[in-house]
Amino acid sequence: MVASIILYSSPMMLTRVGAVSNYNVTITWTDYTQTHGSFTTTGLVFINVDGTNYTTPQTFSWPLGSTHNLTAYSYVYDGPHGYVYLFANWSDSGAAMHVYTVVGPDTVTANYNTYWAGDLNFDHSVDIYDAVILAGSFGATPTSINWNAYADINHDGVIDIFDAIILASNFGKTGP
């Protein structure tokens, strides 16, 4: 499934000397779980704009031609619901971290793929193959030769029993 973060802008004129054309730029997102009505991702950070993380949709008023640093986080762990979201691409072909230039009304979408936490080979199934991947990195830290960032499911910097528990809690699940 694909989760999306939508960046769109609409024109707004500011009243001041030498009226400047600004654009309201709103950053919002939807994901697989929201579109299926089960819960929301409130509190999760998918986007960083100009160095600030946002957990809720935001609207900015930016001048035409101004540039802004957009970051779509590559991995978002939703522990309470058992999902992970992996950044797939921006609709404007920008990298996960890129500079956005306000050029007028526009829509820029950061697309995310949704997986069960523990689906380490991203085949939409948490199974023995994922357990083998986790076992191969068990005990590893980021400086270890057998480090696998995806096997550190809870992103605490060590692949340990807590990651194995997460994988086990979703073992046998397919989709979403």
C-alpha cells in the first residue's frame, strides 16, 4: 500500500506596499490506515520543513521563488499499530531531502509504502524469512559488520529481543 504526504499551494495576495505574491503552502499526509478508517498517524513525524519536524498538517505563506528544505523521513515506525512506513519517492522526482522552490500553485507528494513491523524483506508478509534476517543481525549495533538498520525495528540502536518481540507479534500477518 502507498501512504502519501501531499504538499500543495494556492495563491494568496498580501496587502502591503508593492503587493507581493505569496502562496499558502500546506503540508499534510494520508496513509493506508487513515484511508481505511482504522486510526490516524497523529504524533508520527513524516516530514521536516526547513529544520522543523511536523506531526500535524501545517500551512505556510511563502513568497514566490523562495526555497525551502523538505525532508521525507525514510523510515517511520508506528509501534502502537504495528506498521512501518518506508519512503518511496517524491512526485517531483526530488530526493528524500531536497530543496523545494515556490513557483506557484503546485502539488508535491511524498509517497510511503506501508508494511507490518517485522517485514524485513518487504514482501508484505512477516514470516520465517524475516526471522532469519533478524537472527543474522541479532546483537548488532550501527558499527557492527552485520548491522541491518531495518532489523532494528524500534530504532533504538541495537538489534535485540525487543525487535524480535515486535517481529513475533506480527508473525504470520500479510499485507497491508
